[in-house]
Amino acid sequence: MKNSDTFQRFLFEDMGIRGELVRLDASWQAVLQRHTYPLNVSRQLGQALAAVTLLSGTIKFKGALIIQTQSRGPLHTLVVQATHRQTIRGLAHWRDPVPEGNLSEVFGEGRLVLTIQKEGEESYQGVVSLEGQCLAAALEGYFAHSEQLATRLWLFADGQRAAGLFLQALPTQTPTEEDWMRLVTLADTVTEHEMLHLPFEDLLYRLYHEEKVRLFEAEPVVFRCSCSRQRIEDTLLALGKADVEDILAEKGCVEVDCDFCNKRYQFDLVDIGVLFSEEIKSPPSSTKH
Ligand SMILES: [Zn+2]
């Protein structure tokens, strides 16, 4: 279907303002199929997935962008990831009941961590407090502190779709206050129904038919998990031989489910034996006695 799972950039060339639109449909449902979330949780998760896809579009690199909340309230864990290939995944953990409300009511006091993982480089992390009415407000706070580029986000999600709209001043050309405020005021009139259902061309026409706006090619977005047996093995090695052997003794095998995609990885006695014997064969580290 046209306009499903689409990421699309646009540009107000004369004003120095860029924009992005994202709509998640099958990819969002793939996330929802793997866990049963209460509505208040899924709404936050869908908004976060739309946000991470939008923000991954602003930085040109190979790798991934991760947005993660760290807090102690009802919705205490939320992790979303988007890669440069426009693949996304995400999950949330919560304690019932999760109330309606602002971020501190839903998440509790905490922080929002943005991690940029460039292939072959050290990760970069930015942190902002988890405050405001919604995730869009907290992310705008992040941009105000760290990037110092005027940035606004509008995020929506229901049980079928998630969508987002993003406006940002170009770093190379500062827009006038008047232009910026006009575009933001028009974007503020967008409704959830329009964001979740209107084709992007129609949406931009509805908001900005009096402005000169260039719409770029639509790019597909898909759900894909980056988990692998190798990564699970690394986790088991980090856990340590004694703990893993305890699990093995108790259950007969070690089973690890990926939380993002529900894929199950199984390790029997022989697998575990090989895994830890390989560790011994590798050169000893200076911390070993
Ligand atoms: Zn997975």
C-alpha cells in the first residue's frame, strides 16, 4: 500500500528549514505482535519508534541510533533503535497500572539517553531529563541543549500505526524567526488522524500549500532485529562460566529469548563447553591470575 512504512524528507529551500515525515504500519505491527502492551505503553513506544526513525534521518552515517529511557516509574524501560538502512526495532517494560499523563507520571523521574553507534567508531551518548508533556517535548529539549538547532517534533501512535513530523533549522542557513514560527504554527494544526492516515503529499499540501516545499523520494522502513547467536554468546561469556553452568545444571540447556523479536537461542551442554573452551584458547588478558 502506498505511504505505508515510509520515511520522507522535505525542504523549504528558501527558508533554511528541513522536514521529515515517517509513518510506520507493518513495521509497527511487527513490534506489537511480539508483546502485548497496554494502550498507554504502546502509544509511548510507537511515538518513540517514529522519533528514532526521524532522528536517524538527520545524521548521515552507517550504524544505528538508539533512544532509551531510564526511570523507575510505571513505564520503566523503553528502547528503540533505527539503523541507516531504515530498519527499526523496539520494546518496553512496565509495571501495571500505567497512567495517562505527562512523562514524569508515565515514566517516573528519569532520563532519556540518545546513543549514536557509528560502525567502527566509539558510541556517542547524549542525555536529557525525561520531562515534559510527551516524548516529543523531551527530545526537543535534547536538541535545544546539545545541537542548538531549532527543532520541533510531532509524534502519534495508535494500535495500527505510528507517525511523526519533524522540522529543523538547517545548520548552514539560519531561518528567520517569522518563517520558523509560521511553519511551526501550521504544523501544530496537524491532527492524529491526518498524521496516521493522510498520504504525505496531501498532508504537506494541507499544511503548507502556500509555501515553496520540495519533497524528496520516499524511503521504505522495515522491522528487523539485529540479534544473532554470536551476540547471545558474547552475553553468556560476559555472564561467566559459573553462572552459565548453574543454568545448565538446573534446566539441562541454556535458552535465551531475544526481547526484541522473540527469537529463541538454545545452547546445550556441548555448545556451552565449546563456547567456554574457546575463551580459554584466546590469549590471556592482563587481569587474569
Ligand atoms: Zn532479536
